Amino acid sequence: MEAKIILSYKSVREAEAIAKAISPDNLKTPQGLSVKTIRRGPKVVTLVKCERNLESLIATIDDLLMSVQVAEKAISV
């Protein structure tokens, strides 16, 4: 299973800040799970691949979106 999440921002700078903030999630993942985040212009694209089960995929997406929400709040201050 895989999911592609595309988030659009007003500027490249804002997208870059979000991508950098959540990129540590790319480093440590359990076996059978991968998360890759890149910035494309003013968009942040994350691809989540899960060989486990649907619950793991959903939990990973939920964690990712919570991280994005925290990063968005941090850069808006």
C-alpha cells in the first residue's frame, strides 16, 4: 500500500521550511515502512509506502500530518 500526500503553500520558502521540519521522519522507519518527503516548488510531496497493514499506513499518515501541523504553527509565529 502507498499514499501520496501533496501540501500546497503560498511560497517556496514556506514549503522548504515544512519539508525540512518533517524530513527527519525520512530517516527512522520500521521495516516494511518508508516515508520520503521532497519539496517541488511551493508544494511538499510525501510518499508513504507500507508493506504492513492498513492500520500502520493510517497511523503513519496521522503522525506525519501532526508533524506538519506543528511545523506550520511554528513558522507562522
